[in-house]
Amino acid sequence: MYVLDGIAYAGKLKPGIKVCGVRPLVGHKLWLRFTTGEAKVFDFTPLLKEPGFAPLANEHTFAGVYIDYGVTVWNDGDIDIAPEYLYEHAVTKGSS
């Protein structure tokens, strides 16, 4: 059990996952390093059909990825994606 903001919760508090390293790869993929120390690759291709991510279909725009407070963002923060989603849906890779 843990208490957060005056509310008691069952279980253990899970630390928040953040992105601490990102590199765009060929084919709309991202190499990611998380605060857990793990490195993973996320295939962004399926999400490009979504209106909010459509601008990332442009390779130049996609390559402009950067990290803002542990979140992967593009276009001066107009486009972002939750680090938890990336962590859950990415494939684990080596530590390079």
C-alpha cells in the first residue's frame, strides 16, 4: 500500500517511465532508451494513419524527434506520445 496526494492505493508505487534517449531510424522507427536502462525499438508506421500523427509520415518531420521532460515530441511540442505507450509497445534491443 502507498499514499499519494492523501489517497491510499493498494499495491506498490511504480516509478514513472521516461525516455532519456531517442534516435530516428529508417522506416519510421525510433530507437529509445528509457529511465529503466532498457533500449527498445518502436515501429511508428501503424500510428501514421491517425490524424494526430499524420504529419510524421514525412521523413524529415519524423527525423526532428527530440525529448522534452522525458516525453518524445515533434514540431515544437505539437506532437507527442506517452513514454508508457512506447515502452509497452516497443521491442527490446541490445544496450548499444
